[in-house]
Amino acid sequence: MQPRDAVLLASLLLAPVSALGYVSSDGHEYNSACNANGYVLTSLYPVARAVGYGASTEHVSGIETLYLGKSCDAYTKGFGSGTWCWANGGFLADFGGLSVGFPRQELFCSSDESLGSDCVCQ
């Protein structure tokens, strides 16, 4: 084993265990947590979104939080209420004027493995 390989291995072994992470189809990274109500995905970095229509459109930037409820409901500030679902190709949150997809990824909650299992995309 080369010295650099030993350093890499040691850094991997000593790295803290963190929450599951997800990457949206737009390339935004999110940490996740779950509770009895569903999932909470919080962006690691500010996300810029266009909010509004026509001349009243404004660009809002900040840490984005997606709430994905156990009843397939969803919420995010700026776009309000929506729905979410999962399929073999990943999961999707739809807020009417905004869809956030997570291709080839699966939501997982270690405290309730069946959380959101009824939220199948039609």
C-alpha cells in the first residue's frame, strides 16, 4: 500500500457518518431527515429559483427545504403545497410551477422503512 493510499483509507475510516444525501436533476445537493410525518430534504447550498410569472417574476435564492409528507403531500416555501411520488426511476416532488426530480435515487428512513411506500407515481 502506498502512503497516499493509507492516508486516503484513514480519512475514509475517520469520516463522520452523516445523513443520507440526494442530488436533484438540477444538480443541487440535499441532506435528508425523516420523522413520523415524512421526509425533510434541505439543500446544502443556496438554490436560486424564479418565482412568479411575466413581469412580476423574481429570483429568490437561499437554502431550500422540501417537505415530503407520508400522505404523498409536499411543501416548499415559495411554491407552496404539492405532491410527491416515487417510481423505479427515482422520486419526484411537484409543486405546480416547480418539479424537483431525484433520478435513480430512493428515499430511505431507517426508523420507518415503509414511510411513503404508498406514494407511487401514476
